[in-house]
Amino acid sequence: MTAPTTSYHLRPRSGWLNDPNGMARVDGVWHVFFQHNPDAPVHDRIAWGHATSRDLAHWELQPVAFSPSPGAPDAFGCWTGVFVPGHDRPAVVYSGIADDSRQSTICLRWGSADLRDWGAPIVVGRTPRQDGIAIMRDPFVFEHDGRRLAVLGVGLADGAPAIALFDRSDELSWRYEGILLADDPVLAAVGRADVWECPQLFPLDGRWVLIVSLYNRGVLGGVVAAVGDLVDEGGSLRFAVRSAHAVDEGADFYSPQVVAAAGQAPLLMGWIRQDGQDPRVRDHAGCLSLPRRVKLVGERVVSFVDPGAAEALVGCWRPLDTGGTSLAERRWALRVAGDGVRLTHPSHGVVEVPDGSQVWVDGAVLEYYPKDGIPGTWRSDEPWTLITPEGARVQVAEVVPTIPKTG
């Protein structure tokens, strides 16, 4: 059996993809960078791939933005990071990995106006040798009370996860401020980790949200959102957790990145995981999720497909017959009205699909979005089956394949 592949999720034509990076909208164009090995569908010598879009649906692949440089602080890999707003020219920061010890520095690169060309890495921060910090990576920048700040994911020497806080008043020399949050029982109840990877800290509807990806003894787990407040405790900033829950209920969603969007809900995209592939069988591995908008519903951070991207992707809607429908090799968007609809899978079991839900199928990838609920993301070469009972209604639209073209 030929393994199904994706056709409208963002991915390079070949090679490896993992975390989304450096997401930004500049002069009406969305730029999404991503962890990328252009040489093989395995995680090795990670560079930053680059794609652009005006509608978050149709993507144009750009040349690789930058790659590891021999003798440089990122000689082993240019790992996760973000776009840095507020300067007179584009900038990104990321974790530079110098060797196979995987210890990191915080690297900054200045970019050209079109974000295609980037200068050499400048080390602006290092892993602190205090507070029991053993490993640190994945910078995320934000502002609070007029201060330019950043957070990074940390693993402590005692095996607990934490979030480190840095002051960015001098963008070329970050100053360590201390631990913003250490191993928290509310987060631990959702999932254990020894490193909180890819921290995302942002305001949402009057609260602060911290999203972390759970890395535990070398195993990638789920993604957790903590809702809470930034508080001053004796002159030190701390994150007070009020509640926490999974960001995605599926098996294959990791390391999302969030970016503010003027006049709209924050935008989120994540990595849909795939293990390294035998290049003789499949020349690519990994893709990004559909672009999602996030909002608070009570104490839950929920997400839904960006409406503009959804409209740009679908064709004409038509009714789908009741009964069982195999989703093998489908490129479909589905809208559900009524109760009793469900998805079944030989490995993942049964997923109830309530009234108002959307389902997006792209070959091996399925994304499920309940109305005002927590989505689920899966990748599997085995197909799902959609069960539509009498009285429920499902509309289906073909999604036009949009594998990115090369710019």
C-alpha cells in the first residue's frame, strides 16, 4: 500500500520539518520559518526553512533562510526561536547549538527587508549557571509594563522543568532575571516533563497564557496551556497558574508557536509530528498544522481554523450520505450538524464529533475542531472512518491541493 501524504498542509517538498519558527506578518505577507533538514527526512543539522503567504492557505517556499555554520555558535543546529519586532530591521532569535552536547546559546540574526537574507549569528545570551539550570532552549519574546522580556524553556538539575526569564533592554546583551515558574502541580496534573520546551507567553482576553510542550526523558509528549497572571513578588516577576489543560487532544501535535495579530485573535501553528523516514521510501517528514486562532472560553484556551484560510482552501459544499465513509486518501473539509457523528480509527479508537464541529482530512493527517473546544490532531497511514447516523448532517468540500510552490 502506498502511504498517504499531505497536499495542503505546509511542508517543504523534501527533507525534514519540525517546529514552526519566526512567524511574522510583514507588509501584508505572512512569513513562517521552520526547523528543516533539506538534505534528508531525518532530524540532523537543522536549518531554518522559510515559506510565505498572503492568505495563510497558499504558500510559496523560499530559499533556506540560514544554516549551521562551521565554528559558529550554531554549528550543530539552528534550533527553535522567534521573530523579534520593534527594531529598524528584521531580527530573529533562536537557540544556537554548537556541538552534540546540545547546550545552547541565544543567537540573534539581523535580516534583510524581505526576510530572505540573514547575517551571521550574534550570541546575546547564555545558559545561566545558577538556580540549578542544567539545560535551556527556545527563546520567546514579549513585553510587559513597558519592559522588553523573554522566556526560555528549562530543565533543572533535579529533573524538574522550569521557565527562565530574561530582560532584553539591551537586545545584544540579555540579562538573566531568574525563574518565572518552576515545576508546577497544576501543570504536572496534565502531563509530566523534565523540560518545558517552546514556551509561549502572551496576553489573552485579560489573562496571561503560558503554553509549553512536554519533553520528558527524551520523549515528546503533549502540549499544555496554563491560564494565569504575571505577578510581582518582591520585585521579581512570577507566573501564577490558575488552571491548565491540553492544547490539543490528538497524538501528534507539538511545539506550537503563537504570534499576535493586530485586530485579530492570536495566530497559532504547530508541528504535526512524524518520525524520520527512509529516504528510499519517502523523501519528506513532518508538516505544520493548519493556521489556528486562539481564544479563551471560560478558563480554557480553545482554537479554530483561521476563517480566511478556511475560506481560501475549500471549494463547493455538498451533503455527505449517512452511514460509514472511509477517509482514506481524502482531501476534505467536513462540517457537522446534529449529534451522533463519530470518527473511528484502528489505533486511536473513537472520537465523538458533536454538533458544530469541523474535520479537516489531508491524506495521512486529520485535524478535528469541536465548536469552542479543544482540537485533536493525528497523523496515521491507516485511514479513519466517519460514521454519520440518520438525523445528523455532514457537509463536505474538496480541498484544492496546495503543496507550496518554490519562489
